[in-house]
Amino acid sequence: MTNTPPVCNYEGSDYQTSFWEQGGREYEDRAEAIALKRMLPENGKLMLELGAGAGRNTPRYAGFDRIVVLDYSTTQLAQAQERLGRSEPQGAAPKYIYVAADIYRLPFRDSQFDAATMIRTLHHMADASKALSQIKNVLQSNAIFILEFANKRNFKSILRYWLGKQDWDPFSLEPVEFVKLNFDFHPKAVRNWLEELGFSIEKTLTVSYFRISLFKRIFPAKFLAALDGLLQPMGALWQFTPSVFMKARVGEKDAGQMNEFPVNVIELFKCPDCGSEKLEEKTDHLHCPNCQAKWAVRDGIHDFREKMKQV
Ligand SMILES: [Zn+2]
């Protein structure tokens, strides 16, 4: 369990402000909203948002009864709490449940969620297939999974490759790590991983056609996003945009694996170290009676990254 790939950590980052609010990403944000709307069910019970960051997309999942807002960084989650409101992490039915955890070691019991999303996060996964298999475990039969990833085979990389300005081949299936812990993927490789895990892909949308600074300077974001929205369904035929969304569905799982929707938040969790489902609620942590690990509950955030030091 300890040999998990490295994690890209946004702890202390001002990513939300510098990248999204002041970085001229209004067009990308709007284009993502259009894609998400096309893929999301109108309502549902329990959504898992992986790599939620500061909760930029979370309000778009409002049709779900409850949303687990998961990120590796607690400072990102604190920003999400400011945006969405903090709810009591323990006890009965909060709308948002904030969880700091490593996607390779998800702290959830199997087959709990009826939907999950992972937007701009696979991007940081050195072992994408392993991360996807963890996600599949926690999804119920027929649950949907919306995955966005950065596409290595995009117009710009192909052009650069043809002009001899780029060494790596945009048409080969292996991921490219263009900056440390930042990966772009080939759409076919992602499709293969999902299908090997038993997902069926129901929809593919190509997003961010106009991620070119000249366009973004000339045209209003709203206009570019609307145009993007018109082109997104072309993803069914071919994918050459820098961002791709896939909507995948989990197949039928064994009946024995199906869990009822939990009443108490603690029933969602398992110990990420030993897998025990018998966690006990203490004042500032969850205690695992099996391996004695303590998982902190601090400022409304369940922290499953590292166990608390034994005192
Ligand atoms: Zn344990």
C-alpha cells in the first residue's frame, strides 16, 4: 500500500486566483461548463469530485444530494469551503463532505458513489491506469464517470512535431510528461484503460478549440465558448483539441458489492492503510481499531493523507 506513485501537491497554491480568476481562463471555464452540462445527469445521490481544487466546478453538481469534495491539498479545500460553505463533517447528511486524500489510496468503501468526475486532474497522474482502477472500485453498478484529460495529440503539438520543433511524437500512445508531474495523454490510451477496467464510453467531447491567446484577446470569452460548444460533439469522430471529456459508465457489478446509500458520513469511509471498514468516530479523528491508525478531522476536513502521529 505504501508504494504509490508520487503526488502533485497544490498545498498553499494560489492556483484558483492566478490561473482561473486572473489568468484569462474565462473561456476555458465556460467551455468546460457546457461540456459538463451535456454529460451530467440532472440529479443523483452521491457524487465524488476528484481533484476538486477550490471547488470551481462543484456548484455545477448541485443536482446531487451530497458531494464528496476531494483534493490532495487542504489549503485548496479550505478555499472550497469558503466558496461552498462548511458543513459539519460528522453526523447526519451534510451537502458537502471535504476529504483530503491521495487518489491512489482512496479512503472509501467499495461501490458507494453513483457518479464521479475528474477534471484537469489525470494530468498529474504518473500511473493513470492505477488511479482509474481506484475510482472504479468506489463506483456503484451503472454509475457514471466524467473524465477530462489533456490530449497530447492536439493541433498545436502535431504542428510543432511536423515543423521539427518538438521531439515527442503526438501520435504514439504513451503519455508525455512535459513538465515534472504534468502529463498529456493519447485519447486512445485513455479509452483503452477505461475499457480494460470495464467502463463503457458513452460520449466523447472535444473541448477548448480556441485555446490560442490571439483568439482570446480578440473575441469575448462568451462567444468563443458558445462556438466551442457547437464543435464539442465532433469529439465523437476525432479528437485534436487540447482538452477531451469522456463520459464512461461502470458495468454491472456483483450484487453482493452494492451498498445502500449511507446515512452517516463515517459509513462512507474505510482505512486507506489496511482497508478496515470499522472506523470509529473520535473527537478530532477517525480511529482504525484494526491497524491503530488515526485519521485527522480538522477544520471540517477529513484528512486521509498521512496518519496522525501517535502520542
Ligand atoms: Zn487501518
